[in-house]
Amino acid sequence: MDVGHWGRQSIILREARPIDPDVALEQRLSAERGAGGLQLGEGVGKDRRKDKEKGKGKGKGKRKEEGNGGQEVVRGAEAAQNDVSASPRDGAGLSTFSDIPSENGERGRRRVKEEDHYGFLYSISEADKHYTPKVAVETSRIREQKWLDMFAKWDVWMGPKKHKLKERCRKGIPSSMRGRAWQYLCGAHDLLLKNKGLFDHLVSQRDTEIVLNVIDKDLDRTFPSHVLFAKDGSQGQRDLRLVLKAYAIHDPKTGYCQAMAPVAATLLMHMTAEEAFWCLVQICEQYLPGYYSPGLHAFQIDALILKDLLRKYLPVIDRFMDSKLPPNPDESSHKKGLDPVLYCTEWYMSIFSRTLPWPSVLRVWDIFFFEGVKVLHKTALAMLSLAFHSPSDRAECKEFFNLTRRLRDMSVSITHEDVLIPAVVRDEYSGSVSKNEAYSSAREEKMMRSSLKSTIERCLNSERIVIVDSLNYIKGYRYELYCLSKHVKTPQCILHCDVSPDVALTWNSSREDETERYAPDVFDSLVMRYEKPDSRNRWDSPLFVVYPQDPLPAEDILSSLLHRKPPPPNLSTQSQPLSSADFLHDLDRKTQEVVSHVLQAQRTALPGDITLVSCGPRLQQQAPPTSSRYHGRAASAEETVH
Amino acid sequence: MAAQGKKEHLYKILVIGDLGTGKTSIIKRYVHQFFSPHYRATIGVDFALKVLNWDNSTTIRLQLWDIAGQERFGNMTRVYYKEAVGAFVVFDVTRLSTFEAVQMWKADLDNKVLLPNGKAIPAVLLANKCDLASEGFLGNINQLDDYCREKGFHAWFETSAKENIGIEEAARSLVAKILENDETIDHPQPDGDGIRVGEEDGRAPKKTKCC
């Protein structure tokens, strides 16, 4: 995207250090959960705060004041899309749809032919859904060894090395390790050790009404196409019954929700009933609390969040879903807007286990166990984006029914793990707003600029060259970007397309697509605000100026990025100290916890008892979700009570 | 889709009832003409489309909303019910509890969705799994007639998705009722409420004298 042809300039950054991109999404998600309709990226929030603190002398805030005065107008940010690791695929086509849906569940009608890699029985017609993933034997050996090593030192991997662990989850857990890895990741492993016998106790209780009336009805309709659950009364079905019953008794408030069956069954394909039970406990209580409870409130909130995310990241698709699709002539009153709650229920509540081809299910679960609920949103966004990206895809779904059918039976060209997973883990989503809309108000521009900046920050990794060709006609913003590149110790350069406003005006009016043109008033104000780069400023150097008839000095640009030394770091761009600001507070809190625990133990314990104090293995470490209703994770302090 | 001069209607129809009563099976039978003893429990809502050539001049497209039977999904029914013009309420003749739940489903329906003219949407009661012989209520057909009149059902049918009994008939009956409603709604007089009520009473006194 450009700032008018006359003043086009780019800041090119190349950075050397990856920045955790998830933090941003996470914060955004939580911001959206909290703030309802407020759709602010992390950067925006920061900027606002900065504005409030103007003049308080905080390094960055002050600089910002000098640079922009907080009043400058900014414009649209499609530029952030220019470095996207997986671009949506077009032309998924309707080819896989027939009037008879091919679901796992309709076994009776189908001649069972073969059993796939994962134990699903399938007919040839479904073969495309049952491909075997190709991971070289050697690769999977190496990965297995890595995972074994990690199990041995799990606390370290959940602590300081958790970024690496996350990466490994995203690459896919080797199937032989999967069951164990899931248990470790969600903390079920610890719970099982600490609550030995509880499962057997729960299972030995009398069957409650819910078990007899509901669970028993679902046993033979949960993955009936999987060998484990295919036969009535098979071991798989019995285990499933035990796990679901144990949970229903263990958490009577939640009881049993039908969506839990596929979740439990998926777990049972990888572990024993008792282990599966504890994983289910973790999923229901830590990962998706409130999803399965009678009101399904938490799920409904997440459906609203998905709606918001759609509006923000896939506005075209959101509008498409919302639009009244052309109704039949005599039925003009029918609104066909499709709310996410209508299609994402099954996706979210069964954690995609009934939606995706099995290899993709497992990959999504691998990531889910590490990253949590946001993976559901990411997966949903990725699927929607892949399915409805191109206008032709959308045109095929003009009718409500076609739309719902496409949503339910997603083509394998979308859900194949090699397509879907990269789209799930990619971290760049940028809001796209039309040029004139983005310039409509100072506030709008400011928001765009902030979110563009945070996107750039997130895009950075060791291998990338980031091209930013928007919003940087303002000196102050170029300085900010310069600081970003400096911060990650990588060189940058500026490319300035020097064109006179008159020429730019003719170019603008000769654009074919009218929506691509700047409105006259917007154009004028842009010309007025334009701040030409000046190579004497360190943030505008090296500066390459090109004129319309000139060839691009590509070689020079490249060498300035690859062979030049990065600017030396200074204090304001140094990374944060490792201990967070609230370290003392945290320490204090934990100490109090330990002390109160000891005091309580003194009151109740008998002489000679050993009491475990649960406060996490490391103070700073973010322990994986663990229910406080059980003994916590590995205890770091032992107290002998006299 | 529509040939010249052909009228086309699109109707949203709900299929509700307790879990395991065979809602999905009925829809599969009706739309795809097959039956399988193994369907997955519906989570949330599922959709199907049935195209009917009603008569020479009318094509009807039924958008069937297959709604999860478990009670807790009922929390979201307001979204599902929006703008529906007809409903099947299904119970399982082999399980009394599902019949008892019919009342609750009907009440939920009447609570959350109304026709544009303010009336309850027409609902047909389906006594499913009638092939699995039952002792209790099927023996007493008159009683079920009374029940329907009392609860405001337009009609009731014995159905079996497995044996393909009664489903077509039930659908025809519901569609006929919807068409009838449509006529009164399609050509409304500005303040014609009173007139319509009168018509209604005159036309179908036996079947829809709901409370």
C-alpha cells in the first residue's frame, strides 16, 4: 500500500531476533473479552496510555510528543499483510460436496473398506480425508528423542525453555509421544499422581441418572467409525462410559454435555481411561471453563469473540456472512445473516474433533494443549479465511444452505494439515480498512498506525525482510520504526519515490478501481502533511530516492540490508530486564502463601507429618494450568511440622 | 431455479425434541432417503434443505434446522428459532420422558418465536420410532388428539425414520399449514388483525384451537 504515488517511501527492516507473536494476540483477545466491542491492538492501548502520560518524561512518551504531537493523522494498514507466511488458498471448489454428507458418523450405510493410520474405518469414497501424513521416519525418530528428553526435564521446558516447547508443539508431536505429551502439557500427569485412586473411586459410584439417560445413549454414536468405538460394548465404549461417568460425578454442576464425548474419545485414542479422565478434567476446568456447563455461557462468549475477531481481521468475510443473501423473491423478510454461534458450536465444543480430517485434529490439539483457547479462534479464523477468501468462493455460497453446507463439510483443500496448520500458527492478521476510511479521522489513523506498528513488531524473525509501505510519510513514525529495527539489531533503509503532487494527482485519478482512489480532500491533506525524508536524519538513512523513470537500485538496497552493520543499541531500545516490575510483590505474595500454609499445617497436622506447600517450582514461572482443588504442581518447599 | 411463472417459497422449519428421539434420522430420511442406526449426536445445530414440488406452480424449499436435543443447548434456542415459520416436535414412543418433554419444547417455542402476525408458529408433533412397538400412548389415539388440541399442535403423526413411515405426510401437513398462514400474512390489510383471527377460526377450528 502506498501513500500516494508522489510520496511513496518504504522503511525496510530486517531483524535478527524472534519476538513472541502470541503475546500480542493473547492480549488482544483478553482485551476483547473484557472490553466488548473495543477492538484495539496492544499497540493502540500503549499509545493511548502514552498520550495520557505526555510530558511525564517517560522516554518513549516524550519522544512521541516531539515527533507527532499525538495529533497527526494516519492511514490504512494493509501493508502489514505483505509478509504472510501462508496466504489463503483460492478455488477450494464445491467438488467434495454431494447431497449425502460424508461424516464419520454414518457407518451403517457405507461399506467399510479399510482402516487408516489412526484407526478410522473408511470407504474409498472418503479416502481423501484419510491420508497418511508424511513425516520422514528419521525426522520422527529425532522428534521422539527430543520429546523424551523434554519429559525428563519437564519443569525446565515448561519454564525458561517454553518458547522452544511451543515451537515443538506447533511442529506436531510425534504420534508415539502424543498421549504422554498431552498429559504433561495440560498438567493431567501431575494431577493423576497426586490424586491416585480418585478415578477408581468415582467409577465405582452408582450410575446416576445422567449416566443412564444421556451418556449411554451417546456411547455408540461417538466416532462409530473408529475401531476403538465401532462395536457396541467394545472396550473403547466401556472406557468412554467410565471417563464420562467419572467426570459427571466428579463435577456434578457440569455433569455431562454431549460435546464432551468426542473430546473424551479423542483422548482415549491416546491414553488409558484414567489418564483421559484427568485430561478431560483439565480441559473442562482450565482450558475451557464453563464451556460445558448447563448455560454454555463461556462458549457463547467465545462465539461473540469470534464474531468480533472476524469483524476485525476478516471484515470482508464478516460482511459477507452478515449480508442478507439474495432471498427468494417472495421471501424478502428472511434475513440470512449467519452468526458464528450457528456454525462454531461444534467446532469449539468438540475442539474440532468432529470437523477436521484426523491428522489436522491432532495437530490442532497439539497446539491447543500448549496455547489454550485462542487456538480455537485461530483455527476458526484460518478456516473461514481459507474457505471464503476469494470472491468466487463467496459467490458460490450465495444461498444460505450452500453456505452452511460449505461450513460443515469443509473441503480437504482447506482442512489438510499442511494448509490449515500454517494458517493457524501464522501470527499476522491485520485489519484492513479502505484508504479513505482510514483517513476519515485522526483517531482512526492513529489506531491503524499503532496496530501496524505492533504487527511489524510481531512479524520480525531472524529470516525476514519486512517491507512497510504505508503510513510512514510522517517523520515521527519513521523514527519509531527505526527504533524497532535498532531494537532487534538489524539494519534498515528508506526508499523514497519522489513524485510531484501534480503527477501523483493524475496517477490517483487514473486508477481503475474507484475504491482505490483517494478522495480529493484526503489527497490534499496528505500532500499538506507530507514530511519528506531527509538523509541527514539517522532514521532516514540510508535513503534511496527514485524517480518514475529511474531503474530501481535493487542491488544497493539489498546490500544495505544484508551487509551493513545494524545501528548500535542504546538504552532506550535495550530489552527489558528479566525480572518483571512486580517481582517484589510476587515474591511477597508467594512468601505469605507459604507462611500461611505452614501455619495452617501446624494447626492441623500431627507431629512428624510431612506437608507439601504448593507454590509452583519457580516464582516467576507461569506454571501450566493446575486446578487449585487438588494438590498443586511440584512442591518447592517441604516443611516438617514438629 | 424457478421456471417462469413458478412461485417459490423458502421456509425455515425447526426440528426439536429431546435428545436421542431421532430428529437427525428423520431429517436424513426425509432429505436423503436413507437411514442409519448410527448418527452422531448433534452439537449445536445442523442444516438440511429439502426441495418440494408442491404443485405445478409452486416450488417449496424447506430449510430444516436440526437442533441439538440436550437441554443445555436450549440456552441458545433463541438464536436458532429466529424467523422460523414451522416446527416439528419429536418424541420417542419408547421413552415416556421424551414425551413429557414435548410440553417444555412447545412452550419454549411459543415463547421465543412468533409469526409476523403474532400467532404461534404451526407445530406438528411426531411420535417417532413407532416401529419399535410401544405399549403406552400409541394405543390411545384419541387421547393424543386431545393432547394436541390442548397444547396447540397443528397435528400429530406416527413416524419411523427406519421404516419410512409418516414423515412425508407430516411434512405435507406442516407445509400446507404454513402455506395457509402465508396467504393470510402475505396479503395483510393494514390493520387486519381482527379479520385474520376470524378467518383462522373459521378455517381450521378443529386443528389449531390453541390456548
